[in-house]
Amino acid sequence: MSENEGVRLQKVLAQAGIASRRASEELIDQGRVQVDGKVVREQGRRIDPETAVVHVDGVRVQIREDVVTIALNKPFGMLSTMEDDLGRPCVGDLVRNRKERLFHVGRLDAETEGLLLLTNDGELAHRLMHPSYNVKKTYLAEVPGPVEKGVGKRLKAGIELEDGPVKVDSFKLISAVPGKALVEVVLHEGRKHIVRRLLEAAGYPVQSLVRTAIGEVYLGNQRPGSMRVLNRQEVGGLYKLVGL
């Protein structure tokens, strides 16, 4: 790329929502901006937003305007597919009119509600789904009560399932009423129906299940069926989580 090609770095940072152009120039002066792994201090540096990898304060910034990652609260009964031959409700129905060609990152079974990421960032999606990156996912499960005190310890130690052992990163009793309990399960496994199979093997068949977080991206108070575009801190956190 010649000196006259590309876009000025401070303009790219401003368009990405990092700071105003003036404040972006100050970030560059302070040595807080990296392009393709090297600190940039020169003002007016031009880059190609399509190919450059930019970090600010060590956190990668998504600078391509056509790349987006969305948090969806998948409703109960909806399939985690972009289309369905039988015409059943699916995630693709919700994004049919968006200009980006989005795909789902992993799956939730039809009976499980909660956080599902949609993106057109192929490398991010691949790494988030790859077991070697140990991306933690948080679930709230309603199970029959009461829950015995030693259950968390058992789950952390590991339980043998038909396709191999599984253990949780954390287990917490959130609330309990006679005959029913709400528990939080955090694990980095991605096997099919893993939370349901794990809790059933422990003696607590799941009555309802919601995924509330993926890494540091949280469902919060999103209504079922609603979507929101992740902010730059959330996207940067996902990049950091998978080493991008």
C-alpha cells in the first residue's frame, strides 16, 4: 500500500468509536495504539481497514464497518439454525432482513433459552466454538429441590457421562423454594445437551434452562427474541479470550 492509499489511523479509530479524531491522535502520541503488532506513534499513518489488525491499550478493535457481532436472547422453542426445511421457527427468521450474512456461534437446543451470538466474523466464531480455547458459558437451570450441599463439589470433581467425563468450573445455588431450586452452572464444555445431561447424571433433571453469559458477554435484561449489537468492549473481550 502506498503512502496515499488507505485511511488515516486516527480517522479509523474515530469511526470505530474509540475516541474523537483529536483524542485518537493523543492515543497514538502516547504509544497506546498498535497496528499489526507494532506500536504506531506517527500521525497521519494510513492503514487498510480491511486487513489491518489494530489494538488500543492491548485490546483488539474491530475496525471493519461490515463486521458485526450480535447478542440474541433465543426464545424457547426456536431452533438455532439459519433456516429450517420444515418451516419451524429458527434464528435465521430474526435476521432475514439484515444486510450482513450472519451465522450462529454454536447452538442452543430448542428447549433452551438465552444468549446466542450471531456474527459474520468467521475467525472469531471458529475460535469461540473450538474446545481448545476453553470459552466459559454460564447457565441458570431450574431443577427439583432441595439441592444437596455436596453437589457442587461432585460436579467440580467431574462426572462420567457416556461420551466421557465432564466437570464444571463453578456451581452455585441461587434460590430455592419447596420442591424447586435455581442453580448457576459455569463450564467450558460444548458437547450436545451437556448441561442437561450433566445435571441429570447428578440426580437433578433440568426443568428449564437459560444461558446467561458467554465469556464476559452477558444476556442482562434482554427480552426473548430481542437482539443487540455488542459494544467494542465486549467484542474486544471476546477477541482477547480467544487470542485474536
